[in-house]
Amino acid sequence: LICRGCSHASTEREVGENRQPTCPFCRHPTPKTQDEANVSFKKRVAANDPDALCVMGTEHFVKEDYVGAFEYWTKAAEP
């Protein structure tokens, strides 16, 4: 994970140098549309990214799919 300070510094540097914003972790360009963001998020879930799995768990919980939420949160907690 990247701390907020490092993320902020990366954003400030990109703005100051008039560069396209990138992810401070992987350096890929940030999504420009919600559809692009959804595709990127699905890739992170498929890659078993714990943060993405936690978000999926929360989305299932909000929809009252407690079994699905528990499955995603359990998978997120696995080493």
C-alpha cells in the first residue's frame, strides 16, 4: 500500500510537470471514465487484490448479500 503522503506527492508532481495522472502504485494512467474504472477494478478483484476484495465484500453487504460479503472479506484476509 502507498501512504496518502506519497500518493499526494505523486499527484502534485504530475500536476506541476503537466503530466497525465497515474496510479502511484503501478504508474498506469488513471481511468478517465467510470467504465474504465470499473474494468480496472474488476481486474484487481480477479488478481485477488485484498483492497478490491474488501470493497466487493462491502458492496455485497450493502445489498444484504451477507454470504457473498463474508466470502469476499474472507478471501481478502487470506495470506
